Amino acid sequence: MNQTQPGADLAEMAAALTLGGQRVAILDRARIYACGITPYDVTHLGHAATFVWVDTLARTLRLLRVEPEICRNITDVDDVLDEAAHRAEEPYDSFAAVQQYYFDRDMAALNVQAVRHEPRAHRYIDQVIRLAAGLLATDAAYLRHGSVYFRGEPAVRRAGLNRDAALRLAAEYGGRPDDAAKDDPLDVAVWQAGEPGHPAWESPWGRGRPGWHAECAAMALSVFGTGVDVHAGGADLRFPHHAYHAAMAEAFTGVRPYARAWLHAGTVRIGGAKMAKSAGNLVLVRDLVDEHPAAAVRLMILDRPWGEDWEYSPAVLDRAASRLEALYQAAGRPPTASAAVPEIGRLLATDLNVTAAIDVGIEGGAAARSVAAALGLH
């Protein structure tokens, strides 16, 4: 039996992580929900950044002797995916499966470890229907013409946005604020009545499909129960997606807060604009790892505050490659007793301070080997 040694430091005994100034004390398991991909196109650097940060969070938790239990969903029921599948003249589900294969390949190249749970939206239709029924029962949602709409005011209030900003983002992210069936343009579909060109399933309200935010809420609640320790995703999903997801979960369970902490990974930009297919400015993960060491690409993503928006350029990648080489050289120095090894764990547990941990590691020896292993830079 393992016993605590007399006089042990209580601060060291208590596993705690700080994210965005929020202290999260954990016993031996951390529930992490990571908003996954909509598998309709190739993986670009903006996508990859979020999942590399989630992987680094998981590795940091293991340093604290906490087992991360990650759920990273696959949104394979989505209007954008349907459109891409139609253009390719393929069924939505087989088209999504092929794109998922390419995503998994790119994550493996970046040394992102496999996650424990990977729910696919099309397998959680019954859970979305139950979510919709529960929200209707508490008047958090209402039925109109075969669609179930969630009342959006709690989500907008949670996000701290004014109405004009919320409406702009709702329109940008497919929230259909112009849907005349809604009581309020900021309400969103938990269950969308069937429409031509989209897959549909039977429900108590007729044939239809789940709404985007409801899919994630249902998958997260099904896997983890009433809440999570950390919810992670891109900063651009803070509203509407994360706000509606959390608001639906809280309205359904009555448990608040849904997430103890949030990790909103900063947006990757190029030429001053957000990296996005619509902007035509994508930098593909496959191209980067074909031409550069994958560990350098990974370090380029990580060598900064996780919530910071940043600009990609070849010079930024060159700097990461130089930092990686300095770390490798330091790791080759003779081993020495070093107080820096536990310091690395402390730095990573404090808001995932990768830059400071790398700086300590470059001092050499055991510290360099420790930080390279902790960050998956091998």
C-alpha cells in the first residue's frame, strides 16, 4: 500500500492545474471534452493547433499523476458536410469516414495521442432526441413546425455579448437567425425538421436531424454525465457553439457550471486573416510535416500562451526548428542532478507555460530530456 510520507508538502500532494486563472483541483481522473472536427476537408494548421494543445494538457496531467479521459467528438451530421458530400457525389457517412482517416493520419504525424472516447454524431441521434424532450419538459425549448428550438437568451448572457454581435456571429456560424419559425432570432435548433438534401431520422416530432450545438451537448453528457473538468476548443467557437452547448447541458441537468475550466486555443492567422477555407489561406498539416520535422511544427504551435492568437509564417516555423535543435543539443549533455525537472512540471501545470518550460530545458541535461518527453517532442 502506498502511504503519504509524514511531513509531505500538502501543495505537492494536491494535484491542481491552472487554466486561464482558474484553479482546477483533481483527484485521479480528469474529464476533458474537446470539440472535434467536422470531417469534410483536409486538416489545416488552425485545426491542428487546438488538438496539439489538448494533447499537451493530457501529458501535463499525467505529470501530476492524473489520468486524462478525453472525449473528442466527430461532427459527421452537419450541413457543411452534406454540401461537400453532395459535390463529391458520395453518401455523407462514407465521405466523412474518409476525411476522418486523413485527420487521424495528420494527428499521428504531430504525435497527438489517441483519445479514449470518439463519439460520432450520427450514432447519438437517440440521445439528441432525449435532450430535446428534456429541454421541452422544462420550457427551455419549444416545438414549432417539427423543429425543437432552444431559447438562446442564456447562451448570449453567458457569452457577455450585445445583441448585434450575437446576431452577427449566429449568422456566420449557421445559426439561421432569419428562420421565421423562431420566437427569437437567437434561438437555435436542438432538432431540425427534415429538409431535402440532408439525412433525416424519425423523432416524436417527425423526421429530422440534430442541431450542431445539441449534438455536442448530447455526446458530452452521454460520455461524462453532468459536467466536465475542462472543455477545450478553438477560440472562434466560444460563441455561439460553446456557449449554447454549455447552456443546453445546464438547462437539461440543472447542474452548474457545466465546465470547471475552459481551454480556448488561440486562432491561427496568415496575412492578417483567420486561417479558413473560405479565405483561401490554408496551411495544410500534411504539407508542413512533409517538408519539416513534425516536432518543429508541434513546437511552433506550443511555444506561446495557449489562448493567444498568432500569425503563421515560414520564419515562425524556422524559429521553432532552432529552439527544438537547442533543446535536443541540451538533452545530449551529461546527466546531472537538477532541481529543474520538478520545476518543469510546475510550469506546465501553471497555465501550460510551455515557453518557460522550454527555456528551463535548454539549460541542459535531465531538464531537457524531461521537457522534450513531457511535450511529445520526440
